[in-house]
Amino acid sequence: MKLQTVLAAALATSVVAGPVVAQDRDGWPDNFTVGTASQGGTYFAYGSGWANFVAENLGVSGGAEITGGPVQNMALVHTGDLKFGLTTMGPARESRDGESPLAPGMKMDNVCAMFPMYETPFSITALSSSGIASISDIPDGATIGFGPAGSTSDTYFPRMMETLGVKFERRNGSWSDLGGQLQDGLIDVVAFAAGIPIPAVSQLEVQTDVNIIGMNDDEAKKVIENFPVSEFIIPASTYQSLEEPSRVVSMWNFAMVNCDMPESFVYEITKLTMENNDKMVSIHKAARHSIPENYTKNNVLPWHPGAARWFNENGYTIEASAIKQ
């Protein structure tokens, strides 16, 4: 199944670095691209910065590509159209099970885990002037922006809102575009699912007064019971608009790779990323959770042999049964 057509309007950004010496470069590609998501979201900022970091240090031309997000990234990495991508565990599981909305029936089993990224909180933003300060304040028929079609937010947030009894009109678009529509009064709410701080929210609160809305006890309990998420606390220091921590729900993100990529290449990328968290945090603050200890959060994708080798060499046990053979 050809999936490249969905990327007709995609934008790639690349940097080239000087060559470095590695133990084994047999089969290494001349270049690589990582599938991210829309501009204005955390995936694009994290993915483009990470790709540049890898390129600069391993001497391989690399960059980020704008995509529809985790669901599309799973498809593109599985088919080999992209060698690397970023995904959340919910869409990853559905794609492996053959339940991807992009390619129903295709079991995307040629995608391997590489390293943990961070949790994606599901949070809601509205203009303070709207009077919407809680989920129960969202009026019937409100227009809610759920991010790019097929994204983690678009896949799960509408179902969460329905579970909580919210009646809404659905709007899709990039996070930057939806933030602009919210500011202009063209939509009522944006339901974000992205690593924090979300660039589009940080930009919004500089330009206008916004409410960043969490979940009460009953709402969080109901969502956790019905979806593959866990409780998450957004620290008050994340945004200027938060006066106290905000309780929401979240889903883990992992960097993934086509399982056919050379073991030595994936090993060197995993080593570079996992051993330089300070550099990753300078790319995006969400990367403070991109640490080896969080490897246990993957219970969906098989591990690439190169990534598993680094974890096992450094005291993080990945059983042979969990590694792609």
C-alpha cells in the first residue's frame, strides 16, 4: 500500500554534519528523516532538534518531516517511507493490531522501539473571555479543535469528551492554526495532546488571557477507566497562566525506527540520545523524561536489536523475547 501521497504537502528540514569515526558503519544510510507532526506542536520541535543533534554527531545528513502525527508515522516507518518516527503508545498498539484508520487491516509489525521520549498530557485551553474554566463549562455545540486529523489528540480526545458528556463540533488543523483560530474567536476550545510546554499554548498566553483546563476527580477517573492513559500533573511552572498544578491524563511517547535499520546505526543513535539528556532538554523541556529508566513504559513495540543492546549493556534489562528477531 502506497502511503507517500499523504505527504504531498510535507516539509522536510535537514542539516548536514561532518563525518565521525564509528566502530561499524556497514549499511548505514547516507541520510535519514524522522516523522514528527504539525508545526506548533511538541513533536516537530523535539523531532527536528533531535534529528539535527544526531546528524551533527554521527556525520549523517538528517532532518525532520512534518506529518499527521503518530498514526501516520507508524504507517510511514512500517513501510520504510521514513526510517524514524515519533509515536504514542495508543496509536502504536492500534497500528500493530491492524486497526489504524489510515490502513485498516494492515498489521504494522516492522516498527521497533528505540528510546522513551515523554508523556503526552491531554489538556484543554480556552480564552479567559469565553467563561470556560472547566470541562463542564463547555457549552453544547461548542467548536473544539482536536489537532491534525489522525493525530493522538484527534484519535482519542473526541472520544474522551463524548465519554464526559460534552457535545461539540469537531475542527482539525495544525496546532499553530488552531491556536490562531482560538485567539480570533473562530473556535471555542482547543483540546491539546502534546508534550509540555506546548509551543502553541506558550505563544497564546503571551498574546491573550487563556484558561488551561484540567480534570476533576470524577472526570479523571472516568477517562482512565475507558482509555489507555494514566493520571498526570501539569506543574504550575509550565505556563504563566497556571496558578496551581493541573491534573489531566497522559499517554507515553517513544521514538521508533524501521526494524530493518542497521543494528550499529540504531545503537549509536540510542547511545547518543540516552547519554546526553542535558542536550536533549536544551532541545525541548519535555525531554527531561527522555531517560533510560523510562524504557519500561513500552509494552507495545518490539525493541530494535541495536537499541536493546545499549540498554542491556547499561543495566536496563530487555528480555530476548521483547527484541525483534
